[in-house]
Amino acid sequence: MNEDAFDIVVVGGGHAGCEAALAAARLVGSSTRLGARVALVTIRADTIAQMSCNPAIGGLAKGQMVREIDALGGQMARTTDATALQYRLLNRSKGPAVRSPRAQCDRHAYARAMQETLRGQTGLEIIEDVACDIETAGDRVAAVRCESGRRLATRAAIVTTGTFLRGVLHVGTKMWPGGRIGEPAAENLSAGLARLGLVLGRLKTGTPPRVDGRTLDYAHMQEQPPDPDPVRFSFGWPDGPFPNVSCWITETTPEVHELIRANLDRAPLYTGQIRSTGPRYCPSLETKIVRFADRRRHQVFLEPEGRDTPVVYCNGLSTSLPEDVQDRVVHGIPGMERAAILRYGYAIEYDFVPPTQIQPTLETKAVRGLYLAGQINGTSGYEEAAGQGLLAGINAARALQGRPPIVLGRDQAYLGVLVDDLVTKGTEEPYRMFTSLAEYRLVLRHDNADRRLTPVGREVGLVADEAWRRLEAKEREIAETRALLRRVRVEGRTLEDLLRRPDVTWESLAADVPDLAALVISPEAREQVVIEAKYAGYLVRQSAQIERARKMEDRLIPPELDYAAVTHLRTEAREKLARVRPRSMGQAARIAGIGPSDLAVLMIHLKR
Amino acid sequence: MNLDDTIVAISSPAGRGERAVLRVSGPHALAVAERVFREDRLIRQHCEFQSTSPEGASFLAQGEDEVEPWVSAPPAEPSPGRGALPNDGPTEASAQGAPMGLDSHISYAYPGFGLRPSPWAKKDAPAGLTANPASTGLTANPPSGAVVLSDWPTFTARPGRLEPPGSGLSVPAVAYLMREPRSYTRQDVVEFHVGAWPALLPLVVGEIVAAGARPAEPGEFTFRAMMSGRLDLAQAEAVMAVIGAASRATLRAASDLLGGHLSREVGRLAAEIRDVLALVEVGLDFSDQDIEIAPPAELSRRIAAVRAALAHLGRSARGLETFDGQVRLVLAGRPNAGKSSLFNRLLQADRAIVSPVAGTTRDELRASLRAGGLTFTLCDVAGIDENGAGPGDPLDIGAKARARAVEALAGADLVLLVIDASAPPLEPSDELLALVTSPMVVAVTKSDLAPADGVPAWFASRGVDAEVVVTSAVTGEGIEALRAALVRAVEGGAVDRQAAGPVLTARHRAALERAAGALARAAPLAERGDEAGELVAMELRESLEALGAIVGDRADTDVLGAIFSQFCIGK
């Protein structure tokens, strides 16, 4: 009785795995066949949806992705909204395109809520086991093998192993295998993936110490209160209890820096113990002190991990220094002199699959039915992982149903930028989303994620009637209001024209125009109308850019093109093109090191 | 356009043409070239390592990813300095493709071949075409015969004879072999350098075409060079300009572009824009970090400074499109001075002798004048009347025409000042003279109607160094003398000073304008601070994209890289 049969097996229960499993089960589970058709295999069911690092969701560019996940019918935004401790809209003083919601979450509540959602999902079975191999039949996935000996026959597998693939933890000179603190690594799956022809690389990441909030002296810290008017992630999710927990800010001191410098000979990042590349945007404290030696202070954000727990996350103190040094570092920071460290910071190295080996559908090029999502693709961040998991779940399900895959464009979603960057450029360090990576940033706003992507989610089958009706109503409101703004004139100028003036706001306009004051409109619809009026000129230009670029995106390259037969390609260009196998001229142009003359050669070849 | 077949063209410039270059490029270059060439083994040993002239095989090596041996090989004799030109004037240097010696990185000769001018290729070129090769001393009983180029190592130069089968002709020539990828096109290339025997060259081309090659389209060698990645777009454009370069001045300007002057300057400005963009982006993407953000006024100031630099670049740059490799000759003078008659007369005479030569790269036909191996673009503008537009000209038509004339004069390489002998005063107005900043040739017209004896003396008295030619468009008097005077003015080097500043094509100028326009919008936005950051970024990206288009490559937009190298990121 070691044989089970599924349509889709998801390996890993992190943020990618959760979205993949839910999307897959929601899409394939509607059949009449009894029993689960989707399985989620995880080492420990009670750590599913664990926030391994900081207890926060969203942030710059990430907040946009969470809202996109929601618009498509994913889960992360809803679970966040149900368990948030505080919200802050980052870049509030800046333009709408770069405003990003961020939430501190109750770490345990989040995991618990997500686990409940998974358990409540029909057609989904959670299996506690360690996946150790992917079995194929021909070029297709046939089964996932587990260390217990269990064989899960399946038509598709989504591998979302996070940091667990041959994970190795580092604290000072100590190093030991593990997937994260307190959990074993997946030691054997790497070899299985390599046997399938996938090339593996290695990355590093790290996490700071956690302290007991009851031992902190907040009198010497700066409070970072929540926004009084929270911007939530989910479109239309009912408001939960008012999230009113503050974070606190302190900073390191020159003495602490000196202490770290004096102990670099025991810092695994500097002794050669850690060789792989970590995230540039999230460096360890020792890296910051070495690279920016003239800085006398670095900020430390103390983020509570929950309402019912004293655990506080020390954002900014990511480190793999030895425990005794961590003690002295923490105690050298104002307000933390008596802090009780509940868990030391550590670094972790893990295997990943350089993502030029996957297609924009997240299916591997090597094996049909094998999808990869999350950190295994070289990304970092819960949001990046969840987005990939959602898309992998959708595409695995659609492939089984014979439907065309969903590939989001760079002009359509941050998730489109994310996937395109990964499969086109690959990555040599943990990839994180930034708004500056999106060339069409002005249209990829958090506030219009529903308008951009709910239609896609609806078509896929993940958007419920209620959400769909909500969007339709919003669009109707927007259209009617826009018509009003174009119709009503004050001193010969339309309200829309007036609204474009930098000094004119909706409120100031409504004070003068009774028609507007009398209008009943939701704040969300109103926001859309105002943004589109104020930024009309730029949005038109951005649309024109998108149109121009689309011409290149529409020039498709046959997937089976033999690049060896394209004479006159430079050797370097030939190798890169053959490795990435771009779907379009547009994608080919984004490959690093591919120049216009390479594209011209390719174009001439294709025309023949 | 096919890139895979073998193409052939006579790629020497038109004009005086003491020598001609015939070039073959493509996979079958060696095989087709063998059909027409006979190696001269008697003098082979003597020549093998010495027979390369400065004009050598005319390709360039730069922007290479592989190390090219000649890039670093020190020349055996002092190499010409940067921007120096071959001694034999523009026609020698401007073979299709790139002339040697346009860049300091390019040595004139192949390594090991020495730099001595080739006695074979130049001084010893036989004076005449011989029907029977055996009848000349050089080729008496030559142990020559069918040649197998494929046995030759690359960078081989060997003397021999071009003998199109069945033609009964035989002409001394030097064959140069460059194997792929170390050639201009990165394909196999064979060049024959011969005396310019007009009767022979079409026969040779015909034979090579019969053997399977295709006559090259205009600019096709350079197109292949660009496609193979040897040249960037700006350099390819420069090559096209060089091909048509009519004077040393033009050649120098184009070589400036080819040498990457524009690309470097644009690259420098793009780097500054990218740095500013990094500052803007860090304020958007890392605003949750403890980073000091550049004040809006500073961003605005830096953006405005780049914009000013771009504008300066545009102003100081010489428009390549204004001469397109030709000498821009503007006819100036009072209204009705006879400029148009002279214009027509010059062109009439010219048209009789223009004969397009296959493989040269005149991409478009213009109203151009060929004289003495030079090409002039004639530009006839409205007369400059010292009174200007009067108040009786409500539509200001006169003023507009005049403005155009002033603009044309400003862009002239050479001005032909036309003076009507029949309508005193014969002296040009001070106003007109002030508009002429280029070298000048004076044509006195309507000599059939009146004498104009005092004109040369007048110019001499004003210290103007201008040759004066008396002409009559009616009788044709002085037209040939005028042509000669125009050529002398150019070849005398007077036109040289016009080539200062980087060279721009119309495409470059449009890209510069687009970039400057985006920056012009960005600067005031930047002053608004926080709220407009994403809009500033959009404009800066547009300017970077526009500048990137100049060299045909996307500008370096690794903004994140710039941010991470400058700022301490990471909470």
C-alpha cells in the first residue's frame, strides 16, 4: 500500500508550495473523481507556511505582487489580512506607482490560518514525508518518491523546496545540515533533479537573532506606529480587527562595529566557510560593516512576531557570527542591553536550479510536467515565492486539462516581470523584486492590480463570482465618474482638465462642484479616476511604449529553432540563445549580452 | 539581405583611381577568387613579408572580443598618430570598408609584413595593360599557374596576375587573403589590389560572378561587418561616410566617428544619467532604508547639466547628413547674380561624365558634381540681398528664404561666391561676407556681358584668400577653370577646419534630441521632489534608451548595480 495516484504533487509547504497546492486543487479538484487529486508533501505539516525570516508580508514592489496574487485568486493576501499586526503604506508621499503596502504579521497566526485553509481545501491531501526523487517515464514526470518508500504516482510535480535542498546552516565556525533552524534538510532530491539533467547551483541567505520583547527597553527607541488608515492587500476582503501593533527602531553603534571587525576571523562569510552568493539587498550586518566602513550606525527594526508571543525579530541584524559575538552585538545596541536572545541568527546555504532551465510557464525544459517555484528558482522573499507557486499551480493544472498556459507579460504584472527576468536572464544571487525592474512601472500599481489581473484569474477559474461582480461594479463606477468629469465644465474647462492641475484635488473640486459632491462613489473607484486623470499624459506615453515593445514580443521564435543552423551568430550569442530559447524577439533582446546585430542576424534567418 | 552567400565588388573609390581594390567575401571567396588569379612564384619569396602597402587590405580591427594580433603588434616603423591619414589623399584611403589608419589602435600593416610601402603595389605597377603576360620583363617565363588560395595561411599577400579566363588579359595584382573570422566581415575575404584598369575590372567581376558570387549591394560589406559584431551601428555609419569621403576634412570627421568619439561622448553622458537615475531609484525602491537621498535641487541641476551637454554636443557636432561624405558647396550671392545658371552649367558638364561604379556606396543620387576625384553637393540658395526683407513683404517670405540661406552658408564646406559682372557694385556686401565662414571661391558671372577686372584685387585688398574665376554660363567660359579652382580649394586643405567636433548623422541627431527632450521634462519634475520620482525615472530611462540607440545598443541600465555599489542597503 505504498502506491498513491495524484494529478499533481507539490513538494514543499512554504509560501510557493501553499499557493501551488491551493491553485492546483481548486482547478483540478472540481472533477467528479473521488479523493484527493493534489498532494502536498512536506517534511513537517506543522511548519507549513512558516515565515522563516521576518514576520512581514509586502513592502516595496512586493506589496504590488501580493495584491496581484489576490487579483489572480491566490491566498497570500487574504491570510495576511486575517493575521496582520500593522499595516504601513510605504512611499505614501511619492507617486501612486511606487506606493507599496506592507504588513507585519502574527507569524504563528499566519501559518495556522494558512494550514487551516489547506486542510479545508477539497481535493488536497497533505502528506508528511521527505521527497527524495522524481521518477519519469520518457520525458514526463511519473511519480514523486519519498524517503519513507512511498511512491506518489502523478502527472505533474511542482517542486518548491525553499532552502531545504541540501541546506547547510552556519553559526560562527559551526555548520550543520538542515532546511532551516530545527528542521532537517532534503538531502537526496538534489541528486534526483541532477539525474533529470538539471544543473544545480548554490545560494546563501541569512536571518537575524530573535529576542524576548519583555527584556527590551523601548524608552530608548523610536516608535514606528501603524498607519491609522490601513491599506489592506486583498481586494474586498472584509476588514479584520484594527491592526495596531507598533514596531521600534534603534541603531548599532561604532563600538558594535568595532566588535564585529575584531571577530571577522570567526565570521563564516569572511573565513571562506560560506562560498555561495547572498542577497545584495539584504546583507548580513558583518557585510554592511565591511563594505561600508565609514558608516557609524545601521538601523535596527524591532518587529514583534505576534500578539501572544514575546518573540521580537531584529530586522537589520542578519548575521552568522558566533553566538558569543551575537550576544555582545545585541547587548551593545541601545535599548537591547538586557535583551534575552531566544534564537541566534544564522546563515544557510542551499541548492537552487538556475532558472534559465525553466520555461515562462515555470515548467522545466528538461522534463515535461515538472515545475519549479520559489527559492529553488533563485528568488528570495515570500511574495516572489507565492507568486511563482500560484503560477506553477495554475499552469500545471491547465496543462493537464489541455488548456494553454498563463504567461503574464511584463506590461501586465510584476509577476510577469519576475518570471521573465528569471527565465531570460537567470540569476546569480537571490533575486528580489524592485519597482525599478519593471519598465512599465506606471501601469503596474498596487491600486489597479484587480483591474489588471482579476480578468485573468476569472478566465483561469480562481476568481469567485463575488470578486468578479465587485470588479464589474468598480469598473462601472469608474466609467460613469469619468464620463461625469468629462461632461461637467467649470468656466469652460472640464472637471477632468481641472483635476489634472497639481494643486487641485478631488476634495477641492467637490467643494466647488455640487455634481461631484453629490456623487456616490467608492474610495477605490475614486482613486482610480483621480490617478488616471492626473497621470493621463504619462499613462498614454507608457501605453505607447508598451505597444512598441509588443511588436517585438509578437515576433515569435519557433521553440525548436536550431541555433547551430543560424549562421553568422557570434558564438557567445549562439550559446546564450540556445540556452534560454526565447519565445519572442522581445525576450531575446532582454538576454544579457545579446546585441542588436545578433537580433538582426536572427531576424534575417527567420525570414528565410 | 542574405548574409551567407559570397559577394564581390570593386570597392575602390571612384575618382582619380590610380589603384583599385576588388573584394570578395563569403564562404566561397577563396574558390571563386582562384578562377581569376595567377600567383607569380618568381617574386613570391621576395614579397611575402614585405609586400603590404599602407593601403593594404582594407579592413579594420577594433571592438574585438578576441585578441587580434595586429592590435597590439608594434609597428616596425613609426606608426601614424591618431587621426593621421594616409599620405596619398582621400581616394587612396577610402576604399569601401574602412580605411586603414583611422584609429590609433589600427596599425597600417599586418604583423610581420613590415610597413614599407610596397614597391610592387605602387611604384612598380606596370605602365600598361599587356595582352601577353610573357612580353613583360616581370612575367617572363613565370613559374606561375593555377593557384590554390586555400593552401595559403591567413594574412597572406602575394603578387600575381589577374587573368579572367578567355579575356586574353593579364594584369599585375596583389592578392590578400584574410580567413574568417579575422577579416572585416568575419568571413573569408580575398582582395585584389590592382592598377585601376577600367576595362579589366568588370571582366574580373563578371568571371567571379560566373563562378557563383553575387555583386554586392551598396554597403553590403559593412553591413556584414556590423552583423558579425565587428562594428557597432555608429561605426558602421561612419564607414559609410568614409566610403563617400570626398576630402581629407570629411575623412577626418568620419574617422572621428569611426574612432568612437561620438560613442564615447554619448557613453559618458549616459553614465551620468544612469548615476542620476540610480539616485532617483534609490529614493523609490529603498526609501525604507536609512539612506540619505539626494536633494531635489541637486538632481534637477545634474539633469539640466546633462541636457546642456547634449545640446552642446548637438550644436558643436557637424551634421554628417549635411555633406554625406561630400563637399557641401553653397552658391551665394546677390539675387539674380547668375547663381542658378552657373549651377546648371556646372551640373550639365558633370552629368556627361558621371558613371556610377558598381560597388561604390552612393546610397542615393544627388545633384552632385564630380570634379578631380571629388564629389561636391551643390546647394543653390536664395540670394542674399543687403536690404533684407522690406516692410512690403507681409508674409515674410523673403526673410524665411534668407534664413534658409544663412543656415546653408553656416553648414557649407566651401562657398562659391557669385558676382555679376554686369551689375555693379562688384564687391559683395559686408553682410554677405560676414555670413561666409567657410573657405571661398569667387566666380564672376556674365563675363560675356561685362568685364570684371577689379574683382581679384578687391578681394586681395580685403585680405580674403579666394581664387577668382571669370565665367560665362552662356559661353561656357571659365567653367572648367572654376571646377579646377573648387578642387584646389578642397585639396589645398582649406576645408579641413570644418571637420571639428563629433560627427552626427540625422539619426544620431534625432536620438540626441529625443534624449534632450526627455531630460528637459525631467529637470523640473525632479524639483518637485518625492511625488514625481517615478516620472523623473521614466524620463531618465527614455533619455538613456535614446542615447543607447546611437550606438545601436541599449544603454547600460543596470541601475540596481549602481545602487548597490554606492549605498549601504539592507535592514
